[in-house]
Amino acid sequence: MTESPPTTRSARTRARIADAARALFAEAGVTATSVRDIAERAECDPALVIRYFGSKEALFTAVVQFDLMLPELRGLTPGAAAERLAGHFVRIWETRESGEKFQTLLRSATSHEPSAERLRAVFAGQVQPVIAAFCGEGASAGDTAAKVASVVLGVALGRYILRLPPLTGIAPERLPDLIATSLEPILAAGLPARLQPREDGDPSP
Amino acid sequence: MTESPPTTRSARTRARIADAARALFAEAGVTATSVRDIAERAECDPALVIRYFGSKEALFTAVVQFDLMLPELRGLTPGAAAERLAGHFVRIWETRESGEKFQTLLRSATSHEPSAERLRAVFAGQVQPVIAAFCGEGASAGDTAAKVASVVLGVALGRYILRLPPLTGIAPERLPDLIATSLEPILAAGLPARLQPREDGDPSP
DNA sequence: ACTATATTTCAACAAGTGTTGACAATTGCA
DNA sequence: TGCAATTGTCAACACTTGTTGAAATATAGT
């Protein structure tokens, strides 16, 4: 998980450059961050950035690699699944390194195709399957994934990128619960019919 | 609502420039769209763009003015309120001019502060009050507004900006309903306790 | 100390940006 | 037709961008 501290001198400045880039990309997006900005923050010459990573695009690619490592949801109740999903995403967002990577992708994706492409790949390859497994043979897996993605993306965008007051005002500890309550009805509706609670609320036997 | 067609020649090219800018801003964002791009699409000289609007920033401001004109929700049931809200937003998104304006803001806001600021102003001034009115004296108006904003922003981002397959795959006619089902439980939870349906589902008298 | 390698600095490039002011063309009015 | 105002064109400015290659410095091995 955590990188071991680099030994050789070049590896150390290489790491400084990567750290600076990750932070700046997250704060301002890829296109709004210049190679010179990165170099200044890493306290080195702009030419070194290119020398060590080949190009700005390659630096972006190197700095944004990550795995959501979503938990398995198959067989859980909607409430439990919503809790795990919400807690997992909040943990990713509030952890510095993974948070910066996620913010970089979200912030850049709107006018930087490689970022958008990576986000699409992450959702198709990691989120979609987990939701489909939860829904079982329910034909509505597509709709459910769409709704889950909306909520997750919406919270992340509003809180970390747009900084909308209603979302920034929420304390981090309350965040998982708030997301879970939005997610639970969505997940409940995604289950196959015979597993659904009846509308009049009669508890299942 | 619709502008009357311009009479003088300068007003006509001014309108061509505004149209071109609105479309390009929506497609690529403000910063990724150059004055020369706009001029090319409007079939005029780049200098004219500045002449007629003063600066690129001023052109952005002029082209992005709009009013959500949200319906009043006070006193509605959660289901009805969710339906109206969802239908209203979808109509905005799927109408060319307002859709382009919304996309411009959303796409640019991630690395263009004026866009972010305008989005925040729209939510604080237009969405928040409508939700607060619906919630009545419920103390949870803030949370409810946060959740509503998440869903709305998330759908718009995923469908129109990131183009995530699960969201782009939904037919426009099905979209309002899909959003409404996400919104309804959120709005229901935002009502003051004495108006809430009991957990065991007993219908109110 | 001298050499060879690793690391960094510097100056410059070509391309693209928003913006400006001087000039040319077109239009409408007398 | 001639004059004046409106509208459009052109070339250039100052600046920033990613990237490059040669030169300078620092580090380590003998």
C-alpha cells in the first residue's frame, strides 16, 4: 500500500515530482496544471519532470493508477450493502493519496478525454460487476448501477470539486450514513421481485 | 423565452458568436475553447469576438445566464415532489439552449472558478429554498438539499459529461421516472416526523 | 586526484493563447 | 454621387505552454 522510501537520489526527486503532480492535479485538474507548476512545487527544474516521466500525459497516467477494491455485495441485505458501499467510498475519498487520485480524475474528466476514459473504465470494470452480482438475475442491474453511480459521483462532485455548501457542511463521520440512506432504497429496488419486501411493509417470515 | 431574430447586421453576427460560444463551451468547456475556435464556428474574425463582448470571460458570463424556474413543492407528497423535480430537470437538460448552458457550467466548474461560483449561486438561490419550503420546519432541510443536489448533479455529470454507459443507455422518456425513484425516499425522509409514514407501513388515516 | 557516471541546470524552440489598434470594406443617408 | 458611420480584416503584441539538447555540476569508484 505505502511505498517504501526511495534510496537513490534520482528516485527521491522522481517521487517528489509524482507527489507534487498528484496534489496539483487534484487541486486544479490536469490541463490547468503546468509542468512548470509541478517543478516549482517539487523544487526542481521543469526539464526534470519530462526527463523522468517522458511527457506530461505519461506523468498523469503514472500518477493516477489505482484500484477501488470494492467489497463483495452478493447476498447482503440492501441496508448492509448500502452501508459497505458508502463507507468504502468515503474511506477512499478521505484518504490522502487515493482521494487525490479520485479528485484528479473527476476534476479533469470534464475536459480531458483520457481522464474520462479512465473513469468509465473504472466504473465498467469495478463498480458495475459488484452491483450486478448484488442484483442477481434481476433485469434491472443496469438501472441500479446507473442510480448508484449517480449518487456516488454526485456526492463526490458536490463535496470535493464544486464545494457546494450543503455538502461541504457535512462532518466526515456523518457522511457514510448520509450516502447509505440515499443508496439503500436504490439497492432495494434492484433486487429480483421475489426478494422484495411487500409494499404494505409486512415483515418477511 | 426565445429571442426575436436580430435586425441589424451587427446584432446578427453577435448572435452567431453567442450561439457558437454556447455550443463549444458545452462541448469542451470554457478553458478548452479558444476565441479562435469560436470565431471559426461563427464564421467571423477572432477580433470580432472580443469587439462585441469585450473579453472571453465576459462572453462566458453573457452566454451562461439562466434561471432554473423550479416549481413550488410546498405541501406536495414526496412522490409528487420527486416527479416534478425530476421532470423539470430533465426538461432543462434535454432542451438545447438551457441544456448547453447547464453543461457549460458543469463542464467548466471543475477548473474554472467563475463557473463553480455560478453553480453554487444557482443552488443556494434556487434549489435550496425550494427544498427548504418542502421540508417545512424539518431540521433536516440541509441534509435533504445535499442529497437532492447529489442525485441531480450525479445524473447530469454521468449522462451528459462523462457519458457513463449505464446512464447514457437510458431513453430520455424513462429518465424522469428513474430520477424520481431516487429522489422520492430522500424527500420522504426530509419531512417533519409527524408527517412521516410509519415504518411498518400502516397507511395514514 | 582523476575519471566515468548520474543528476541537474539553462536557454531556446515552436505552437497556441487572449487581446489590441490600425486599416479596409461595406452600408445607409444626404 | 459623396460622406459618415457601421462592420469586418489583418498583422502583431506579450505571454504561456510542452518539450528538447547541450552544457554544467555533483557523486561515486579506483
